[in-house]
Amino acid sequence: MRNRSQEENFKLLLDAFRLAGTRGLSIDQARELLFGKDTTAGSRTKKLLERLKSKGVIRTQMGLAGIVYVINAGQ
């Protein structure tokens, strides 16, 4: 598997979140879609989420199960 650029990872993560929203996948399943069963997937996903949040692509809000990531309109 080739290395992906950060922009490709952003796009894949957003696609995984959209799939998670339509199919009911957990954040762990979305993370596995993006990085596979890599042991550093958790920290890498957190860094991507923080970058997307700082760019205004996603926002966080509290849900019944804890923190929920929401894709901002128009993204």
C-alpha cells in the first residue's frame, strides 16, 4: 500500500464519517476504514480530526454517547 498525502487522508476520513452517518458505523470502525488495524491509528485519527476542526470542516458537539463530530454544511 502506498503512502497517502494528508489531503487524501482528509478526504478518506470525511468519506468514512459520511458512511458512518448513513450506516451507523462507530468512530472505531471509521478509523479502521481509514488506517486499517494500525496501532498508531488512534493518534493519527485524532491529529486529522484536530486539523479538520481547525480548518472549519467539522465541529464537535456533545451527544448522548459523548463527543460527536459533525461535518459542517457545505463540506
